[in-house]
Amino acid sequence: MSVRGPRKGENYELSVDLNSEYKEKRKDAIKRVIASMTVGKDVSGLFPDVLKNMQTEDLEQKKLVYLYLMNYAKTQPELVILAVNTFVKDTDDPNPLVRALAIRTMGCLRAEKIIDYLCDPLQKCLRDENPYVRKTAALCVAKLYDLKPELVIENGFLEQLHEMISDSNPMVVANTVAALTDIHISATSQPSTSSSDPSIFHITSSILSKLLIALNECSEWGRVAILNALARYEARDEKESEHICERVVPQFQHVNGSVVLAAVKVIMIHMRGVHREDLVKQLIRKMAPPLVTLLSSPPEVQWVALRNINLLLQKRPDILSNEMRVFFCKYNDPLYVKVEKLDIMVRLASENNVDALLSELKEYSSEVDVDFVRKSIKAIGQTAVKIDTAAERCVNVLLELIATRVSYVVQEAVVVMKDIFRKYPSTYEGVIPTLCANLDELDEPEAKASLIWIIGEYANKIDNADELLGVFVDTFTEESYAVQLQTLTAVVKLFLRKPDSSQGIVQRVLNTATKECDSPDVRDRAYIYWRLLSTDPGAAKAVVLAHRPPISIPRTTVSPALLEELLGEIGTLSSVYHKPAETFVGKGRISADTVQRKVDPADDRLSTQKALQTVAAGQQSENLLDFGDEPAGDGQPSGLAATQVLSQTPAAANLLAGTSSNPLDDLVSIFGGGGMSLQATPAQPSFGGLTPGFGAFGATPISPAPPAVSPGISLGAGASQSPPPAQQPQDDLLGLF
């Protein structure tokens, strides 16, 4: 009976093959190691065996070994040192591909111990006779700067990069610009960097001319790097701005969308310095075809293009004024593309193309995607608000949609009609009966609130307005807060317009809102209306029935200053999110989460000091309703002085020192006042100093259930006002109610 030995495992077999005497077997083993590494298996134990196969004439095998080294250099930094001699030897190889591969890999290893060995080979490669090696070495300088900036400055690599901008090969120029730009961004992200720092990349007129020469001859990503540098350049005069625009315009014809957007960014920035109206129009006209071409890209690229087009239209609405049909939605467009197209179509809407737009939007409203249908109906309303002459046609389309009796279509149409009424008051009153007839169809808070607003606004022209509003008053406590607030306001509007027939309903809604409603906003509004109606109906009319200015669609979705900033970031995430980079990216190499967590110690201490000051102020005025002018007790510190006393307590000292294990408990203990020397004498609140206008407010306390409206406090328009009784001190804030 024979006993089988234990299986050695896959790594052992690979190790044996890596040390095989046959070349093909070793190469095959390296391929299997890379395959295992790619799928996430740990093959770091084979590091010494793979390293032995580094010295080979086979370029494919050398690439595979270098790939392995780049992946495991961080976990095996001591063993990487063994590969240094081979790297240095490879940088002197007669084959330029091997030289470039060696210097690229050394730059990617990111191991502290190998950095010092990188400088001499990098110096040689930056002056290499082959442009492929030079362009690879240029990017390696940026990687080295990221690891050890002082090493780059000491060895004069930055000066060499500046010399390489004059290189005869355009690809070397492009990579040099990309490296210098990356170093510039890293340097400027540090707050201590001065403008004279050698890491700052200043683009001069001589550099500008070299960039413009190289622009047409380098690869697409090289063009993007050069265009981004041109966008940063500040032209000296109008002539230079025109020259830059004319040289960049041919990039609009490039097949790569990134190059097109980078060219658009350069033109938009330098167009600010162009004052010739004919040249500006010419540049805008040339910008339209490449933007339209981007819309035939895959959906993801389309969406990025659409977000950037949206920004461009906010600055220059005439860029695509004749290209409305390009933005019509296709049946297979994803929802995110359709939504962006809808927004742009509304921006491009004009009297010339509104009929085609309305026909298209009406078609979209019969789609199966509910979200898209809602946004299409909203777009019809935005078109009505934007174009006065097309409003009637938009209303007719909305009425046709309401006639379909599809629930979500009707509800969105009601919301949109509310906006049209706000823009054109007393113009389309004929559609109100149709809207009211669909009252039973509404089950969404926004749609209900919109219809209630319409009924309240036109209560004097709707005969059964009290019945319609009575439906919502009956279910008042079951409705959402938005509906409750609108119902409350609409009933008060109804009462002010028809006081005789609606006294009962207003009494009922005010009682319900103040007694049974659990929302403080609704209760407060009810109390305000109650007080207004019972003291001064004239003032109530002036407040509730005040004239409101008609609404309009804003031309831009961001502030003008932010728009200019975002136009300078076209082709980046900022222009896609429509937000500045600092709102979603940390500065330098710090993540956004770190930025949010990071707090300046001085700011933290100041915040704690302010908190303690607030506590001190609270200790000295126990009753918030003390309006008396009596001075504080003798010898009692106040304001900042009080914080000095407070900080002597153990809890406050912990807070200020930042050693508190539970800041909330410490603050509570400060409020508790245990062991504190700060005790203010409680003052009796007095309302004697209140102005006469508040007489009725401070005089008769309103209980949470307001009394029934008596003839003495009539809600009628011509109510007589009895003089308020003598003011009495209130013991508590709730005494007001």
C-alpha cells in the first residue's frame, strides 16, 4: 500500500515552472501568474521566482514581469530593490521600447526605496534621442513629483520639462504640457505655494505659439492636454484672443468628443476678449455642427454632451436656435437622456418652433414611462410660461390630456395649470370647471394643493367653491401638511371674498387646524389668520389677497458668476454636475469625506466658545419672554466674560480642550448648572413695553382651542373693534396661545 504525498498547490506548480530550464515553459508560467493576479488571487509569494525572469530578450515576457512588479511593489518593497539593476540596465538598452518600458515601470512602482535610484536613468531618458522615450520620461517626472516633490526640484527636472516644450516632436510637447499641468495642479492645491514657486506652470506668449504649432499634429489625448493649457492662458489683448480662437476652431472637426468639448471650452473662454460682433457670430455658428454630431454618440457620451450643451445655452441661447429637431427623443433613449433633451427643448423653444415642440410633447405624454410623461407635461407648462403667444395652444393641449382621464396625466396637468394661472391671472378661467370636475381623480398632495390654490384664488367666480373646499376641510387631519396649508389659505380667501356664505367653513377649518393638527406650521398659520380676522379684516385682505407678480422661467439655473466658472470647466465633472469641483472633490490628494470631517482646531475652539457664551446667556435669562429693561444682577458677568467663568467648570474645560469623551453629556451638565457660580435672578416677564400694534396679541390669551366666533369679535368685513383690555403679564410662552 503506497501513501500519496500532500498536494503542493497551484503556487508550488507555478514556482517550479518559473524556474524551469525551458524558455517557453517559464513564459507560460508567467502568463498564468498574471492571469491569477488579474482575477484577484494572491500570488505575491512568487515574487522572487518572477523576478528571476526579468532579464530576458523577449519583450512580451519583460512586459508581463513589469506588470507583476507594478502590482506587488507596495507589498514587497524590499524585494523590488533586487530589480533596480535590471531597470537601470534596461534604460541603456538599444531598443527604445525597452528603454521607455523600463522608465515607465520605475515611475509606476511608487516604492520609497526605489525613488532615489530613478533619478539618473530619468535624466538620461529626458535627453534620449528617441521621442517615444522622451515623451514617456516626461510623464514619469509628474509621477515622481507626486511621490517626492523636492527630489524633482533638486535634480532640475522642471527646468528640463520647460526646455522640452520646444521639442521638435509634437507628442513630446503634449506629454510635457500634461506633466507640467499635473505638477501645477498639485502645487496650487497646497495653500503655502507662492506664485514664484518653480512648480507653477506659467504659460507665456512664446510657450503659447509652440502649443498652437503642436496642437494639430499630436494624438487626441495630447490635444486635450494642450487645449486645457490654452484655456488657462490669459490673452494679452483682443488680437491674441482672436488668434487663439482661429487656431482652435479646426479642432471642432475631430472625431473624439473630448477634443471637441475641450475646443469649445477654449473658444468660450477666449471669446470673452473678442469684441468684433461678426467674429463672435461666426464662432457661434461654427460651434453648432460639432455639438449636434456629439448627439449621435452612445447614450453615456450623449448625456455628458447634453449637460454641457445645457450650460452653453444658458450663456449663448442662439448657439443651437435652429437645431430643435435634433433634440427630439428617440424611442430607445434612456430616461436620463430624455430628461436632458426635454430641458434643452424648452430652452430652445421660440415662436417659430413651438408648434413642432407641442406636437412632440403631446406625443411623449402618451408614453408608458410615468416619470417621462410627467416631465413632458411639465415641459408643456414651462413652454406656456416662457412664450406668451403660445400659452393658449399649450392650455388646449393640456385640456386634451386631461380628457384622457389617465390619473397621473390629469394630476400633473393640474399642477401645470396652477403655474399657468400664476403667469396669466384671469385669462384662462374657462378651464376651471374642467379642473374641478376631476377633483375625485386627485390623490397626490401636489395635485390636490394646486387645485385648492386655484379654487381659493378664483373663489368669487366659482359658485360652489365652499362645497369643493368643504371636501378637503372634512378630511383636513388626514391630508398632508402641504394640502392642509393650502386648504387653510384657500378657505380664508373664500371667506374674505364671500364673508356671508362661508363663515361656518372658516370657523370649522380654524378650529380643526388649531385643535387637532399636529404640524406647528399649520397651527401657527391658523393662529395668525385667526388673529388677523378677529382684529383687522382689512389687514387680512391686504396680506392674504395681496397682488402677486407673475412667475417666469429663469434663463439660467446657476448664478452668473458660477456659470462663468463652469464654462471654464467644460468637459469635466464640474460641467456635468453643474457644481464647482470643490463641492464634490477634496483639495489635492484628500478625499471629499476627509474634507468634510476635517475641522480647523482654531475654528473648533471658536465654535465651542460661542456655544458656552450661548449657555451663559441662557443661564442669565431663564424666561425668554422677559422684555423688561432691568439690568442684570450686580457683579454677574455676561457675554464673553461669562464664558470665562463657565470654562472653569470641568465639563466646559473638557469641551474647550477637545478631550471630551461625550460632548453632549458635557453640554447637558453645563445646562444643569451643578456647581456653577452663574445664577441670574429670575425676572418677572412684562409686556408693558410692547408696541400698541401688538395690544390685541398680548391682551387676551388664546387657548389651544380658540373660542367660537362671537358677535363681539365678528369675522365680517365690517367688524367693530372693541378696545383691548388692560395688558397682563404672561407666565409662559404658551400663555400666548
